[in-house]
Amino acid sequence: MKVARVKRNALADRWDPLGVIYALPEGEGWRQVGDRAMVASSLRLYMLDADLQQMPLYRVPDLAGDTLEPPIEYWQKDSLEGIPEKLRLHQMQPGDVAITQLAPPRATWGTEATPRLPLADNWFMVRGLKEAEGFWLTQYLNHPAIQQRLANQVSGTLLPRLSARDIKGLSYPPVPEEAGDLAIRWADLEADHFSALEALQKLQTELEEKITATLPDLPDARSPAFFSPELLDDVLLPGFAHLGRFQAELDLLGWRPLKEWVQSTRWGRGRLKGEDSPDLRVLRLSDVNERFGFKLPEESAVNSRLSNLQAAPLEPGEVLLSTLGSAPKVVFNHPPMTEPGLDGTDRPHEIYLTDYWVRLKSSWPGALALVLNTPVVKWQLAQSTIGVVQQMVSREALSQVRVPPLLNGSDGEEFHQSLCLTLEKLAEVQKNQGEIRVKVRYLIDQALQEVGL
């Protein structure tokens, strides 16, 4: 049993051991959020009219690390002038701190560059703090030690969540002088971050417009239609029949089957061999974001004799497509995540793949990744799914997905180079933000050490 010395007021609400051991720290000069700013809950989505629910909103899944990333619908809107007056109070403003309600909580800080969308469902908004103080509070809430303590303070067993009282009563250390400069640097990096995201979306839109200019409309797979026998597959589902006729039309336009880019020698062949339970990084669907990247997977034990891991790790510049047809994921491993090697030079992390990922190779892999992310390819994958629960795409069906011929021309090179430059800019921003996090965490560690934590 761990022993801890606590103050009497720490026992006021909780008497169980975890509540005492993980009591939130306090110290001389520390401030409570409720004394410094207004705390409000986000709007409830179910209370909105159906048309308002379709507008761009910040939901918890839009929080990538400690940065909000607008949904795709935002980039497709010309302006946000149509936001009703009753929603404007919930818009993310510069200086706001948004905190997720579910444990463990995560926080993000609004800057001038942050798109001003309303927060919807499971958020708290802290408004009224000065620039450096809002940035400092955000980083404090994202500190692992504080997240652990907050997670043990909240109520509920199935979905433990924070209350507004928890946020208002939260104490945080005085803002150090260094926080002001770090906040300014962070805001500049956020401007670069959103600029790169906008460039990425424009690039995707440009490619979609180019390949759909002469494309027939996507058929409604639920509508009845007559088909010639040669278009009917072994699977007698309406979606498969519509898919067969649509792909025949694409063939007339010069579209090619995806099997020409699939690395068949690695797909389903070659298993990782070695000792039982090695610690490996395995890429999962939940690790992948919407901009062709992914967060670094945690190392975990894997029984290689029973696993479906492919033998070769992910390579720089490789393109991946998931076999989950109902919600396909696309990865373009550029620039690759690296770690320092024994010789002092950086080397790519070894990240392994299951058979839920298909490897693809192209002269212009960036263009291929953009193509795989288009509605016409996603529609083909959705019609190719089998299974009620997992909605997977078979190897044969995935190989027959049609892609446009631009992958082999000068257009393919141009789209590839543009995507590489955009992803490199995003990676540089993330690297610089990581350096700022390290500096801020050091300052927070010092403040926690002063109160005996």
C-alpha cells in the first residue's frame, strides 16, 4: 500500500486511498480556474435542429494531440457567416481553452489562426484568461501526472467525466515568465499548421475535380436496375452489380485496376518469425489520421507465432490502404518518423503491419495516396465490402478497384511533389511544437517538485 502525506482539505470529498494518493496538487501562489475565468459547457448536439447538426462543428475526435483540426466540411465552406447567433457563444475564440469532459481529459488552446467553429458535445470552455496563462493552463492539463490525478477524481464508472465544478476548482501553478515567449512561438506554429492543412485540402479538391470532370455520376446502390449477366458477380448483392457496371464504364475512360500498384509479394505472404512476445510497434486503424499520417504506435507484446503480422516493417514513401471498406484509411509514409540510431544518425522507426493493411507502390506515391482518398475510390470500396460487422474488402475485390490514369503522367508527379511538400511542412510544425512541449513540461515539473509531487 502506497503511503502519502496529504492536507486535511484533500479529504473533504473522497476518503478512498486512490482519491487521497492522487489528490490534485496545490501550492503557494497557485490559482483556481474559476477565480480567473468563465467556465461553460459546450452545446448539446441533440438540442440542435437537423440542419444545424450538418454544419462544421468541433467534436472531440477533431482534437489531434493538443491541436484542434477542423472537419473536412469546414474547408468546403466559403465562410462562417451563417452561424446562428445562439451558437456564437460556443465558438472557439483566441485565448479560449477547450477541455474534453471524458477522462482522461485533454486540453487545447485557441489562437488567432484557429478556425472559429462552435464546440459540440463533451467539452468545457474556459474563457477570459490572458494569452500566456491560457497556454500555460493547457499544457498543465495535458501533463501526464495531472491527467492521471484528474482521471482518479472524476465520477462515473462506464463513462467517467469531469464536471464544471472540477474545472472551476482546479488549481494550477503561477505562470512563469518563459511561458509568454513560448505561447507566441506556439501561436505562430499553429498558423503554419492550419495553413498546411488548408493547402492539403485544396490539393485534394483539385485532384478530385480533375478526375471527375469526365466521370459518370456515382450510382445509387439501393436503386433497382437491370444488368447484363456478365456484370453479375458471385455475390448477388445490388451494390456488387452496380459496382460491376460502374467499373466497366471506368474501363472505357482508361481507368486501371489497383492490382497494378499492389505489392503482391508482400500481401498475405511472409510472417514475422522470432521469439514469443517481442515488443513491437504495430500500426492500427485507430492510429491513422485524416491527412495520410499516423501517431507513433506504442510498443506492445506480440506472439509472433499466432499473429498476422507481415514480416517487413513499413518503409519510407510506402502507401497503405486498409481493407476496412466501410471506413477506409490511407497512409503515405512521408516523411517517415525517425529515432536516433546507435551511430548518432536518425533512422526510421520499425513499424509492423497486419493483413488489414495492403501495401502499394507507385512512381508517384503521393498522387496515389490522394487518389485513394477520393469519393469515387471510397465508393468502390464500400460496395465491395462483405460481412455485417467488420465490413471488410476481399483481396480480389480490392485489386479490382479502378483508379485514374493520371498516376503515370506528369500530373501524377506534380500532385506527388505538392503533397510531399505539404506533409513535410506539417512534420516540421509538429517537430517544433514537440520541442516547445518539452520546455513547458520542464517548467511544470519544477512547479510540481516545489509542492512535493
